[in-house]
Amino acid sequence: MSRSHQENLALYAKLAIHGGVGLAKGQELILRSDIQNLPLVRYVVEEAYRSGAKNVQVIFVDEKVGLLRYEFGSDEAIEYAPGWLYNALTEAYNQNAASLAIISDDPNLLKSVSPDKIAKSSKAQGIAALPVSEVISGFKINWSLIGAPSPGWAKLVFPDLPVDEAMDKLWHSILYTSRVLESDPLETWNKHCNTLEAKKDELNKLQITELHFTGPGTDLTVGLANNAVWQGGWGYAKNGVKCGPNIPTEEVFTMPHRSNVNGVVSSTKPLSVRGQLIDKIQMEFESGAVTKASASVGEETLLKLIETDPGARRLGEVALVPDSCLVSQSKTLFFNTLYDENAASHIALGRCYSENMEGFENLSKEKQLEDGANDSLIHVDWMIGSSQIDVAAKTKSQGTISLMKNGEWTLEGH
């Protein structure tokens, strides 16, 4: 089956609105994108209005403008965050606007910028954006993320190709892993999310209390928070809308206990964060906190990241992804967390998702922390899974069992 690129963009937009955001009739949509994605943005806006959107508010950014701030901005400019902007977004979300972001960042955009300068700016932005982050992490509204190529990103993924060919190839990888190239993308996506939901239901029935990851450079025990629940596939926002938060998605995930993570762990893929690359991460955990961290590339950026606040040294998420999933089998190293975290099991430093703890909203802040929830200005996923990683679990229902062997599901008791 052959379709034009424009036809695929239209189908991608349809998937984003219906399979991703789950936009409700009469709902507003906040759409954030780099300006270079204008053709895709127009298809998304059209589909949103065709679906009954009351208003689509597009917020354009330009990554080169962001770079100029670091190159020429004063110290005051670097450490400034427009609180008024985040307040406006928070107000919109509190009035039940949905959110969609199109991710296309150049993973190496800020490679020449001082990690210290980036850390100062990121912390200021994180503090100002905290109300928005709480809306998203608390799943108060329906939201989703999708990707689109940029020249810098495409050249990093396919360095031996001319930029136009690299863009075409990255577009193909994005559309393929998002299931847009299927004969009926939305139907295929719905079935896939239903499969993931069945997997998370299966895990919840096991009443898992602890995960144990083993493999090259990894021997990590992750205790789960009290009343931790697994999520995956569909997300159910508190405004009553069912959505697909990430396109693509291949994970089932839950909440670690912030004080019960121990051992050593090594990354299996590079991490792009704050416009810089970090590779070959190694960390040691004791009683939940990072006690030692190193990286062969981007170590200073990594160390600045975990110094953001006390919660940045602890975990807020642990996710399982089989090596045979579609994103992994695309054989594309994306250097982009939206895709790479859906190619391998991963952990996340920082803030947890409230949906991963039953009864979270009924607990005081102190009780949330006591039960294992973690709070931070950051939430940074990095990949620890591969075809060489095994995962075992302690369960209340079946004792210790194998969940994964060589990166694939087993779910067979020892």
C-alpha cells in the first residue's frame, strides 16, 4: 500500500487527535510545536476542529531562538522564567483544555553550552512550570505527545545521509513506530493499546512488591511504593477522557518506592536531555538515593541533573518494555526519549505519576512520601533494558517469579 506523505500526515493528525489526545467535543486544545512543523500542525488543527474543538490555541517555538538565549542572554535572562506564561497555561488546563505537544528537538542543540548554565535555566523553568507539571503528572486533563523530525535530529540519527534523505528516513521511522503506515492506523493503535492494558492488568493481579533487574553492568532491586499500580496503553484522565499519552507507546509502568531502590545499574542507550547527550550512564543506589553516578559522555550534565533537588536523586517511575516491541525492532536509535524509552525497559529520576498509586489524591503530601511517592522538578527517563537484561519479581500472589528473560516477557513462576 502506497500513500503520499501528505496523506500520511493527515492520518498521523487523526491518530494524534483521536488515539492520542482523545479530544472531546467542545474541548479546547493547547498545541505546542516547533515552527518548522507547520504542515503537520495545520493537519492537526483541521482534524481538531472537524472533531468539534471549541478552540485550538497553537503555541509555536523555534529551537534556534532558544539557543540564542544561551549564546547572548545575560545571567538574568538565563535564570528568568516567564511565570505569567505558565500561569496562563495552568488556567487553561484548569478550565479543561487538552494538551498536545509535537516533539522535534535537536538532541545536540546545546552541546556547546555550559551544563551549569543549562542547569540554572532548567531549574528556573521547572519552578515556574510546576503548576503545569502537576496538572500533567496528576493526569487532571487528557494530553499526548507525538514526534516530528528536525534537520539536526535527523542528521544525528542518520549521519551518513544528506539532510533531505535523513529527514525522509526519520519520518518513515516515526510513522512506522506510530503505526501510521498500517492500512487503518487508528484501529491498529486501539488494538495495541488494548493489548498493553491487558498486560498491565495481568501485572496488577500479581501484586508485585519488588523488581530485580540483572544483566551486564546491572544488578538493581526496585521496591515498589505502597499501593503501587501498573499503568500502560490507555490513560484515563480525571476529567473523564480516555487518551493515549505517548505516540508511540510500548511500556507498562509503575511507581518505585523512593526509599527502597538498591544496587547498580547501567544505561543501554544514550539519553538526550536539556539539548545535550549523555551516554554510558552508571549509577549506584542505596536506600533509594543515588550515591554514585558517572557517564562516558555528558557526565557534567548528568551530575547537574541529579543536583536539581533532593528528589532528583530518587526514582519516580520504573517501566518494562519487551525487546521485540515495534520501536525496538525498527532498529533505529532515535536519541529521543519519546521513542527510545519505548524501545527498552527504563527508570526515571525525579517526579512520580500519581496514577501509579491507588488513592494518591486522598493522601497528605507527607503520607505520599512516606508511602513511597517521589517529588521533584524533573522527570527524566533513561533506558536500562535490552536483550541481555532479565527481570524477576517478588509477588504477594506467587512468590518470586520471572517477568522477563533476555528482554522478553516470561511471566512464569520459578
